[in-house]
Amino acid sequence: MAKASQVAKDIIKSSELIDSRGETDTLRLWENYRDQALLWRSIAILQIPTTLIMTLFSFYIWGTREVILNVPRTPLPGLYASQEIPDSEFIDSATSFINLIATYQPAVARRQFIKARDNLKEPMLANFDQDMIGTELKAIENTNRTQLFFVNPTKTSLERQDNHVLVTMIGDRLKIVAGKQLPVVVTKFTVSMTTIPRNDINPYGIVIDNVSLQNVVD
């Protein structure tokens, strides 16, 4: 009988420990929920002034902003002096011409050279027909020559001389003849331009009256 009573006491004692442990875990879980709720409440409270400050700052930026648009002059009928034309127009014209005559493949070189003639002015036009189309183009087609010219934009310069504008472009020129690559040569192109009466094809009347080529030694 005493033994049974002792067993009952042990069972009751063990039950009390389990209940106590369960109560402790429940309390700890509730405290975690409370701490988390306090954290989210603090974040929500901080968002109110932050949102207000950002809203005021956005209105300040919107009220003080200034938009500046650089709109080039619209070409009008007549003759433009070189001083009236932006530098970018001369650089674009020189770049377009150099791309046509300095970067080519045998299959398209003739078309590119003929297109390049549209930008030339006498006596450059006659020299171009004789030297480039008459001699250089034949050499390109006979030797199956490909050429690439990589311009270095940091070395492009522009100089104005009375009604003439000189654009200098420096870059690497690579030739491939019959599938064999030749050494890369640093080359300087100097394009001299002036103006003629404008037309629909040439809105600013920019034409090329001279081009020179020079290999540069680094």
C-alpha cells in the first residue's frame, strides 16, 4: 500500500513539472509576440515622419527643378558661314566621310566611294575621282583588300580658319590583304570643310574641299 502511494505521489509530481514547463513556454512565446508587435509598431511610428519629410523634399525638388534644352538653329534657305554652324555638324560630316573611305570591304568599297563623292567640292572632287576611284578602288578590288579604321574620340579636334573648318581624327588603321593581316598603323586624317548654298540633301551646305592622310609614330 505504501508503495502504491509513493508511485501516485511521483506521478503527481511529474505532472506538475510538465505543467510548469508548458506554462513557461507559453509565457516566453507570448513575450516574443509582444516584442515583435512593439518592433512593428515602432517601425510604423517612424514611417510617419519619414514619409512626411520625403514628401516635402519631393515637392522642393519639383518646385526648384530647371529644364534646359539645347535646340540647334533650324537651317534656313541661303548660304551659312562656318561660324554659324555648330561644331557637332562639322564633326559628324567628317566622321561620315572618313567611315566611307577608311572602313570598307571589297564587295562594298565601290558603293561607299561613290557615296563619299556627294560630300566633295572641286578641286577635291576631281582628285578623288582620279586617285581614289581610279587607282585606289581598283587596287582594293584586285587585291581583295579589307580595311578597318578605329577612331580615338579623345584625339578628335576642330579648328576654324576664316570660312574653313579643319577636323582632325586620329585612330588605328588595320589592313587585311588576301586574308593576311598587316601591322596596325596609327593614322591621322585631316578633313578641310567649307560651306555652299544649302539644299534638301545637305541642310547646312557643308562640303569637303581637301583631305590629307598621315601615319603617326607613337
